[in-house]
Amino acid sequence: MILKQKGRDLLYKGTAEIVEVPSYIDTICYGAFKDNNYIKKIIISNVMLIEDNAFSRCTNLSEVVFSNKGVIIHNGAFCGCISLKEIRLPEGTPYIMPQVFSGCKSLEYVEIPSSVSWIGELAFKGCILLKYVNFHSNTTRIN
């Protein structure tokens, strides 16, 4: 499926609507799911790192389920996921990088755990339906 194997990135080109990332995967590489318009739900369990643009422009992605503790999500990882309605980041996530959710036009609800210390520039740019962001006092910097 998706792994970083001896410095080589493998990309997902499947047509499944629901994708569960296998528990042995710890990194979702750059652009691994980019432009995949089949996926509606992704279940992420043991992933510690989601690289830049990993899910960018997955236009039918409406649900992301994190069942792990803490994940580092790089720039633009979910940008342009226009069907994504809510996101609940797992406790242990240290920060939100720039443009992570930019262009997620349907995003209405964001749950940010107390472990997040800062939110990067333009993280929610273009999220025109965003109504509710729950974050804690531990977040000391919002760009």
C-alpha cells in the first residue's frame, strides 16, 4: 500500500472508497493519495508522519479517522479536500503546519488537542464554512 521503503515512496492508486492504512505503516509519503477522487474515508492507526500533500485534492474525502496517539502532519497534507466536513486531531499531535487544511471548503468543525502548541500560516485558508474550532490554552501561537 503506502510505505516509505528503503528511501522509495510508494503511492496509492486504488479505487476503494474506504481505506484503512495498515498498522505497520508509520509514514504516509509525499503525495501518496494526491488527486485520488475515489476515497471517501481514511482510517489512520499507527502513522506518526503524514508528509506534504499526502491527501491533497482528494475531492471526495469526507472523513478522516485517527486512532493513534499524535501525528505530525506536514504542509498542505489535506489541502483542497473539498468534501471534508470535520477533523478531530489526536492527542499528542504537536502542531499544525501551514496550509494543512487550506481549501477545504466544506470543513465546519475542527477539534484541536491540548498537545498542539502552534498553528501554522494559512492552515484553514478558504475554509468558508468553518463554524467551530475547539482548541486549548496550550496553543500559544497562531499564524
